[in-house]
Amino acid sequence: MSCPICAGIVSDKYKPFCSKRCAEEDLGKWLKGSYRIPVNDLEDIEENEKNPKEVRTFIN
Ligand SMILES: [Zn+2]
């Protein structure tokens, strides 16, 4: 078994992570992920709409 963040060797103290740093990173991802679930689709749409605009601006 390896750390899901960095694929390092898992520490018993920070299972299933290798270190406090990776555990906190995963927690941060999880919190961001759950926080973003309701907004995620909208953000994807906004990004898809922004990109063509940016391209157009760049071309003009
Ligand atoms: Zn790790």
C-alpha cells in the first residue's frame, strides 16, 4: 500500500498517508472537492465559455 498523494511509503501514524503533510493535503482536496460539488458544473461551463473568449481576444 502506498500514499495516495505522493505514492510514498505509508506511515502507521498517518495511515493511509505517508506523512502529516500528505494527510493534510488530502483533507484540503476533500474539503475543496465537497465544497465545489454544487458549483463544479457551473465552473466547468464558465471555464469553457471563458476560453473561447480569451482566444478571440487574443486573435483580435
Ligand atoms: Zn505522501
